[in-house]
Amino acid sequence: MNVHSDLDRLPVFKNAVITIGTFDGVHTGHQQIIRQLKSEAQKINGETVIITFHPHPRKIIGSSSGELKLINTLQEKIELLSREGIDHLVVVPFTEHFSQMTAEEYVSDFLVARFTPHTIIIGYDHRFGKGRKGDYHLMEALCGEYNYQLREIPVHVLNTVSVSSTRIREAIANADLDTANELLGYPFFFEGTIIKGNQLGRTIGYVTANLHIENEEKLLPGNGVYAIKAQLLEREPALGKMIEENFPHPTLQGMMNIGFRPTVDGLTKTIEVHLFDFDNDIYGKTLRVFVMQYLRAEQKFNGLDALKEQLGKDKENALRVLNTKTD
């Protein structure tokens, strides 16, 4: 998959079949749209093009941008889409200036001038242009003038996308990883930089990697203990050079606690990962965590001995889960 982020340096697309969206999660609903995109392109020996925006448009024109939480970061989205066999992903820089483009200008100066589309695939509820005044009907009315074909995403697919995105976000926030992972079609994951904590885990036989999450927009699971798989990441490839083989596959097993550690201090929220049969020095490295299943709520124990006993039970439960689940 070729990734483009400079609108002035786009290639000449061959019979471009395009669709537009945030594709946050690249979940099972999105995958139905991608299948339609690929099917239309195959009919005309064309290229598939997905257009998405960064930052999220709501960050620029929304009133609650600080509350925005996304299932995927941009890099994660690129990696997930690269596995779907798409020819081109165009990441459009969404700016205040771009948001002021009228609906007619959006079609003529952006879609037609930049992509020369053979076919555009959108839903009936797609809105675009200043004030979101553009819609499917306007795009349909301009078909003849700009010589493109228009295909509608079926209503049931759009409903699946909308419902799935909402349910996934709610499920992740509420620690319901069974639902989230089923709707995603893959284990939910996030990544963080490994930093030093108070190293208390070493004293009770459970060394933990404390994670610092840099992207504040990234949605994270609710508090509790989880069975996880993990992968240490190398330096991220440059935007535009992503290939499917770069998507990491988890090789480490472990468990994770998200919360305030009430047995210890209960003051600061932390994300701590204990990797089984692993004790390498990995401070400063990036760990990607695949959240497989919720195990239990965070709770306060009567001292470190009781906590250690519970951690032993958590490890047994985590291994039972991990040995029955596939990636």
C-alpha cells in the first residue's frame, strides 16, 4: 500500500475507485466497505484509493476536541489498512482552511482535480464542505459534469459501521474486550514507552514495565487486570513506507493492571505490564500491548503478601486465557 500525505505530490491514479472516511478501528464494518471498494476496482482494472483525514476533523471544527478518543492512532490505522490490500491511502492534512471549502469546491477542486476518480463510493449520510452542506445528492448531481460514477454504500453496511464504532469505544472503555475484539476482528492494541516506576514489583517477584502513553487521543481500556500479549517495537517506519510485513505479531505473554494501585498508594493512575518468562532491560523501548481479555477489577489487598498471592492467581488465569485464544 502506498501512503501519501502531500496533496501536491499525488501520483496519476489509474481508474481510481475512491472512498472517504475516518476508518477509525478498521473494524469488521469498515472491512465490508473495503470489499466493495476492491470489487468495484477489479471490474475496471482500477486502483483502490482510501481518503482519510489527519488530525480528525472534530479536532479542528468540533466543540469537544479535548474529549476525542480514537480507537487507532494514525500509524496504527496505516498498518491495519496495509493488511487489507488497498493500493493507495491518502492522508489529507485537515486544516481550518480546508474546512472552509464549499461543497462544490470540495468536489471540483479536491476530489476531481486531485484524484480524477472513475468511481466514488460513499454513503447516503456522507456530509462534506463548509457547514457540511454537501451530500450524496449533490455528488450525484455533479456526476455528468465531472464524468465520474457514483456508488452508494448499502444502508445496512453504514449502520454496521456506525453501531460497531460506538459499541467498540464503549466496550473498550468499560473493559469488555470480548465484545470489542469481536467487532474489531483483531485484538485491540495500544503502545507506550517503557519508563521506570517505583520497582516495587521486583520485591514480590513480579517485575512490571510501566508504560507512558504519548498520544492523549488514544482510547484506553477501563481500570482492571487483563490478560495480554505484547510485542517490542523497532523504530516506526517513515510515513509512506509501510508494508504489510511491518505489522508486528505478539510473541510475549503477560498480564496488565490499569488503575491506581490501591494496595500501594492509590494516588497515581498507572499502566503496568508483567511479561511472563521475560526479564530483559527494556527501559526506553516501545511496547505494543494486545489486550486479550479482562480478568478482574482492581482491588485493595491487606498487604503485599495478599497482593502477591492474588497475582499468582491472576497469572494462572491469564495463561489459561492466552493458551485458548489465537491472535
